[in-house]
Amino acid sequence: MTLAPFDGFEMYPTHHCITGSVKHIYDFHRYPVSEDLLLGLGRGIGFVYFHLKGTDPFYGGRANHERPGEEGLERTIGRRTGVQVESHSTTSAGVAQRSLRAMLEAREPVLVYVDMGFLPYFDFPAEYHFGGHVVVIAGHDPETDRVVVADRDPVAHPVGWDVLEKARASKFKPFPPQHRWYSFDFTGARPIAAAEVRESIAEACRGMLAPPISNFGVKGIRKAITRTRKWPDLLDETALRRTCFNVALFIDHRGGTGGGIFRYMYARFLCEAAALTGEQRLAGLSPELVSIGDRWEDVAKVFARAAEAPDPQDLLLEATEPMGEIADREQAFWEALAAVVEG
């Protein structure tokens, strides 16, 4: 048996691992939709800064990660498209494996969470781990026990089942995959309603302007400025250099943000939202968010330089200096956007 994706499954490059993987599933089920629209519908835009004990500090531009009290981007997208999306996780590798094999035997592509540090087609240092990565298992050869992994590039990656299981079972913090996978039922799929587009935008605005804690939203950006300047007191040089590299990675396109820490993707979503709702002011706000994304890219470039500098701490002030302007502009942008959809 030749190892290839299931019939009808297309390989193509994507921007973000989650929206790209969901798009793969939706396209396979003949529900064409852009990644940008998926990000917007799923209330996937935001900002978060955190530094958990035993981990490196983290900047993120995503929101709506599944956890207690939070539906999660995948299920929010499903709710707004009439697709029944169920989240599954288990501490049992056997249960996870049997469920995955059954779905693959039914020739159903499966969205799974993995630690990308264990995937052989990436060229990461041995100590690098990130378990919040999402791929689609898009084919399986029982004779060799290998699977086809669809990632963000257009290449079908053959991976041994044992390697896949290691990536799914990773316990590395802060995002252990917990054998998480998703199932999709398109029986009730329906067109996207204008009201749900407006609702998703309003929710994103509230997340940026009135977050539940100060680590999120515009408040989170301001907190990141002050906390980042304290990194030299908290991190040794190796950890500081690694953190600067990771922050740059998760702002620019390499980290799966589509560039500008997801701002470019959301700006394109606003243009689609304008067409779906008939509210052209949404498209009119898009260029400002692109410009804000450009400033985030400037921040990423300085963090990337810091990671390679003789002394990374020398560049932390330069890296964070534009973020005060960014926070002010984001505050004004999300207020203007909220006025459009809630007015």
C-alpha cells in the first residue's frame, strides 16, 4: 500500500496550525472556508503574556484556548457553522490509539494535538518542545504502521506510529498535548450567518478591552512590557536567549501566526466579514490592524537580534519600546471595532 493522503484530501500551505488543520477538515468535507474566516469566527485573536514556574516567559496572539470555562476555537467554529465538533482527551495512550485507528480505518482525517519537538521533519534543538501544535492525520498504511501528517507546508509527511504516539503523549510544559483529538460531524453544516460574524467580533473586542485578568488583552501587552524588562533578574543567559528566540518566533509567521502575531490574518477576516455582513466599516478598519501588525513585526525583529546578541538583555528596552505605542493603538482599534458591531 502506498502511503498517501486519503482520496479527496488536499495538501497545501497554511498560516496557523489550528486554523489550517480545521480548514483541511472542512475542505475534505466540501465546506470551503478561509483560514482567516475560521480565526475570526472562532474568536481566535487576542494577546496573552504568562510566565509559569518552571517554564520560559511566553507571548501569544491567540485567544479562546479550550480549558474550563472556555469553549475553544475548534468548537466555537463548529457552533457557528452548524458542525458538531467534539473534543476528546485521555490519559490512556491505548484509548487514544484505538480511537485514532478506528477513525483512520473509516478513512476520516483526524485533527490531533502533538509536541512538535518530537516530529522528525522539524529541525529543532533536542531540548525544544511545544505541545500546543496541531496537525491532521490524513492517511495510514497498516502494513508499515505509518501515518500521513498534514502540517503547515504542502508536503505529506510520513511518520511512524510510535513517533506519533510519543508526540501525542508528551508531558513537557506548558502545553502537554494530553492525547487530544477532535471529531467533526458535518450533518447539520450550514452557511455562516451575518449575526454570528458580528457576535464573534464583539467577543474578540471584549477579550482585548475587558479581559478577565491583566495578563490578557491590551492590559496583557502593557504587563508584558514591564515583565519583559525584568527578565534579566529572573532568567540566566541561556534561558533569556531562548526566550527571546521564542517570542520572536511566536510573533512572526514562522510560529504559525500568519505574521504580525495574528493581526494580518484578522485584518483579512475583517474584509470577509464586511462582505458577509454588508458592514463596510469593518473593511475600513482593516488597514489600521495591518499597520499594528507591522509594528509587532518590528518587535519580533529586535527579539530575534537579542537571541543572537552577545548580551541579550542589552536589547530588551529596544524590543519593548514600541509596545507602548502598540498597546495604545490596539486600545483605540478595538474600541472603534466594538463601536461598529455593538452600536
